Amino acid sequence: MIIISKVKHPIIKPLPILNIDYETGIDTCYLMCKLSPKDKEFIYERYYNVYQRTAGYRHSLFLNDIGFTMHLSPIDPKFHCHFNATLKIHRLFFTSAIPIEIIEILNHIDWRIIRLDIFYDFKTRVLDSLLFKHHKTLFDSGKLYENETFYVGNYNSKRRGHILAHYDRQIKEQKRDTGIVHQFPNRMETRFKFTLKEMPIHNIQHGVILKQMKRYLFISDIEQLNTDKWRRNRIRKLQYNFGLFSTYPEKEQKKIRELLKLEREPLEVMYAANAHELFNFMDYDKKAASSANGLVPPVDLLELETFEEFDYEEFNEKEGGTMDKQQQNLLTKIANILQDPLQTPLIDFEELCGTYSRKKVNALNDQLDILRDEKYINFSREEYGFRIELLPTAI
């Protein structure tokens, strides 16, 4: 696909984030927002005539060589009260030269992060490390090394929840037959899900991330634990079957948990030390910017926020807009009718409310009034129907 850009700009090359003992970065990031007409114009001035129509969106832009995907205008109108644009930026994005047009789109528009996958890679072997459940009620995916990836948290749940994943990168490369050899093969990945209101890209709430990371119990090298060989062997057995932990004496369980809390990898400190480079393509908040000058704020002093349950895939109505299900269904019906190339803007009463009655027409008129107030449509009532125009916010 040829990308047509109206203005030629230089490209921006992000810096890798390496440490002697570990490597960290963003693996995947999903963003959403509700574009205004000016926002749409801003995007189309930079990329035009390059969009594809996909199953869920009218306009989709795929820049696979840099791991960037943008979807505009969901086909289902009921989503427009929450969002009308989504971005997915993948691992390639954070190691590629990025066109300045993409940087401008990210910085100019009020994007909200709904999912953020941050990885920590270590030089140690996966067989010598352990991802421990930080809360006993959490779901885990079973025996660790009989499966390719071990999850803590319900990976298949549609409800909002943070997930941890632990796997051997080298095994994945071997299965893909890529021939790649990783210097840091042992990966522990944190997968955060946020509400639309919780994580604006231009004011990243690092305290929310840090608060959660403080809870995670990951040991990168069991042999380095400050305990005797007998207890290290007990901890190592948990790699193969986490359920064994419940069979240990309560006193031993307590000692193991205290040991792991004391000698866990300080993920929140690693994050705070690298936050300015994780988001170095953005004009992010002042706290992260200060760390670029070596002034990393103390972790305990970063503002902490609470979490609330949120089904980010279904987008509950509390996230924006005032349409109820009846109004959403009506807007969907109008959009489907107007998609017919032979359909005029004048829609018969019967097409929208079935058998004609004054009561039904008056109720329909009230519903259309609400959609007009929400700026999804313009309409006028005529003798045999409604003359309806979909506004850009519903397209």
C-alpha cells in the first residue's frame, strides 16, 4: 500500500531501553477516543485515499511495517456515544522509525489508553524464575511449563482486569522458525486494562500503574533467593504445579510469601526509571518529563488512584453519552436504511415504527429529539414520514 502524505517530514527513531540485567518496553498499546469534526479533518489532512473498509469500521489504515493500525468511524452507530476511533500500536512501533504525521496524530488528539502491555525481559532462564500469584483468589492458567505461557488473572474474561503473563521468548521464536536468538529470553509481561476516563495519553497516571506493579511477585532467579536450598526447592516446585503451595504447612506458606515479597523484582522502580523513554514519542505529563533530567520522583510520592470495575469491550453507558438501548437501536436502524443508495432522506413512518399510530409516531418523535440533542442527526417531521440526516458524529 502506498501512503500519500500531503507534507513531507523527517522520521523519528525511538531509543531502545536497555539495562545490564533487564530490558523493558511497551509490547502493545490500544487507544480510543471520540473524534470531533476538527480532529477528523486533522487526520485526513495527513493521510487520505489510503483507507480500507473492514468488518467493523468504515475507514481503516494499516501501517504494518511500523506496527500501527488506525480504525475510524465504527459501522455500528451505538458505539459512537463512547468512541469513534481506535489505535493499535504494536511492538514494531517502539523500535521503528516513526513518520512525524503519526506523532502529530498522537499528540494533537485526546487519545485514551484502554490497554497497555509492558514487558520486562531478563537474562536468566525461565526455568530458574517464578511468577507467584499475588492474591490467592486469582485465576491461574495451570501447570506452568506444560503450557507455553503461564497467566495470572483470568485471560479469557471480558471484564476489565489486569493480567500477568510469563513465558520463554526463545521457545516462541523456535516455534515460529525465525532463527532469532534473544539475549533476554525470560519475559514477564504486565497487561493493564483501563477505563476510557482513567488513562489519557497526554496525562498518563503513572501512580495507577505503579500502585498495581507494587503488588506483583516475580522472581527472576530462584537460586539468588536468600534462603536455604530446601526452601528454594519448594519454591521451584511451584513452577510445575502452583497448586502444591496449598499443601505446604501454613507456617511454611507464610515464610515463602514473606520471602518472595522481600526479594521480588521491583517492577515499579524499573518502570519509574524508564517511564520517560517508554513514552518518548509523546508530550507526556510533567512527572515523567522530570525523570528525563534524572529527577525520577520517588515511587511512594507518586499520586495513586483507585480502580473501578469496567467492561471495556461492551463500553457501559456510564462512559459517555445519554443514549439508552432503544435510542441506540433506532440510530442503527436509521443508518442501515440510509445506506441504501435508492433511499431518500425522507423515511416513512412505517419503516421506523411499524404499523402507523399517532401514539407510536409521537413516541418516535421524542426519541429522534434526543438523538438530535446528542448531535447524531438532524430531522424534520413531514406528512408521511421523517426527513433525517446523519451528522458526522454518527458516521
